Amino acid sequence: MNIVWTVLVPLLDKTPDPEDVKPGWLAFVVFLLLAAAVVFLAFSLRKHLGKVNFQEKNGSDGAADKPTQDAG
């Protein structure tokens, strides 16, 4: 069993060199595009929520729940 661990652990422990891992311009552009998408979605959500007609239901008197009826 020890032979398996001595063979497999070095194979699994391959970390990249620090020279190979560095942020580039492409990652920065992708980050900016994601940030712009979040801002766009936030404004769109605000616009759509402004169109919604919220009617509060008052549980104490129930007047908002019942439709009005004419006496005539």
C-alpha cells in the first residue's frame, strides 16, 4: 500500500510554476465584462420592479381583499 502512495502522490502534486500563473489582460477584460453585466442586470431589475403594482393586503379589516359592490 505504501508503494501506491509513493507513486501517486508525486503525480497528483503537480503545481504550476509561479511564472506560468499570472493575471493577463484577457482575465482583466473578462472581469470588466462581468462587472458591466452585473450593473446592467441591476438596472434592468430596478426598471422591471418599478413596473410591478404591489397591493398591500391588510389583515386587520380585510377591506383590501373584498371587492366593492354597488347598492343599486
